[in-house]
Amino acid sequence: MRYRNTWVNATINYTELVAKNVMKIQLTPENGVKKFTVGSHIDVSVLINGVTEIRSYSLVGQHHPKEPYTIAVKRLPTSRGGSSYMWSLKKGKQIKISQPTNHFELRYNASDYLLIAGGIGITPILGMAEQLCSRKDINLRMLYLGRNKEEMPFIEHLKTLLGDRLELHYSDKSGYFDMEKLSSIANNQRHIYLCGPLLLMNSVRKVWEASPFENTHLHFETFGASGLFAPQNFTVKIPRFNKEFVVGENQTLLQVLEEENLDIMYDCKKGECGLCQVDILEYTGDIDHRDLFFSEEEKGKNNKLCACVSRVANGAITIDTAYRGK
């Protein structure tokens, strides 16, 4: 693992509905608010069907030593229960959280930035916008995409903060944003910071990889591993261990592999690091790749998948793991 969590009790100070299906939650850890940089997240211990699981939430805004942590949680219809649990929290409730950790660090060595947020992906991007607005020596633009205005939090704050440097796009009125436009608004100096759903991330990456610009200038983080298909049960076979089991719609393949006592390396649990990849031997139906580790070409071959996020739709799969037993 890249880091080890230190768990502490935290008290819910305040909750507020800030957009349709988006709840802002402020909380204070018992050992005090720790300094964090924009782009940071905390892990939260949630209870789903009587089982403790971990969810990650970006910290909204910048660090203020006298203010509690702020997160924003969208209630998703395809959620495995984490968002419903977070929405059930009331003022005074105690939960366990981790220390702030940053895998989406904002770099200050550029003079030109484009921030892109899709839906609830605004949560880490908001602090970056606030931070960069304090600098007078840079060019800054922001693109904020969503289904409609009612489902997009913090719009008024961003309008005040950015003015005409903010572009809002509502797909219910204007259709999906044409990502090919990125080629015309990018340049060799511009760094892009991106957070949003998987389809948005893949669209931006596809355009960027085909552009003449530096791949290292594209920085991104997922807020969740949404896929092309709604989660559903699927059967998994591992011939070498004579194993066959079902992954439930509210489970991940990685979770079930661990329950079956099959050791597998993993780290991020967000489909970014690739450590949990397994070999695909056979499959029926569709492989729903939900990771950001494999390229589109690699996903098209369907030779491997990331067990932490990817799934099978309308079929079953036969896999092999890197674990060879004792």
C-alpha cells in the first residue's frame, strides 16, 4: 500500500442540501483539523448492510485551521450503499475518518491552467480554482459540466470567483459537450486538471492522447467508477483453484476474491494503479471496464481487467490471478 490510514473519530457538525441529490457535510476529527492541500481526500468508514466498508471523499475548498473538513456526497441510484449511509448522518453523529491524503496534487510550475469538472467531480476542483485565483501571474479557465443546473453544486460561488473564466455546460439543454473542442482551447503550456465520471474522463483522455500536447500535462482523478452498464450479478470461475462464485451487484470482484482467501495485490481501489489486474481466460456478455489504468486499445482486447472496479454485464467470466498459492 502507498500509505497507511490513521483512523480517528469525527463528529458531524452540519449538513446541507447544496444541489439536487448533493449533500454537503462538515465534520471535525477529535484530534483536530489537520492541514491539507487542495485535491486531498479522506477515507470514511461506512456501514452497508451491517458490514463496514471504506469510501473516499474529496475535501471541498482550501484548508482553514479553524474550520471543519467539508465533503459533498451525491446520492446515486446505482450506489452500493455508501452514499445512502452518508446521507443518513445527522448533526452530532460520530464516524471514523482517516487523515487527509493527496493523490491529486496541484502543481504550481505552470502558467496556464484549465480545470474541468463533471458533476460531483467539482469537489476537488473547487479548491484548486480558489487557490489559482489568488495568483495574478497565470491564465486560468474552468469548464464545469453537468446534466442540469439543479444537480451542480457551488455554481454561484464559482461565478463570483471566476467570472467570465468559467464556462458552464448543461447537457439537458445543449447535449453532450464536444470534447474535440479541447484541441482548440489547449496549447503546449496549458495543464488540465480533470475530475468526473468515467465516460467524461475517457473522452478527455482520448482527445488529449490524439493531440500534439504533452500527456504529462493532463492530471486527473476519478470520484467513482461508473461504467457503461448498471451493476448486476455475474459468475466468476478460476479453474486453477477449482473455484466458482458469484459477484453480487453490490460487491466488487476484488472483495469476493478476498472473501475466497485468494491473495491479490491492490492499492487505490479506484481503477487507477492497475495492481489488482487479473487475466481474462474466457467470458460471455460484456466486459465493463471501469478503470483508468488500461488504454482504450488494451480494454478493447479484453485480456485483463482491474478487479477493484471492473465488472461483467449479461454474462460470466473465467479468470486467472497472479497468486500461485503456497
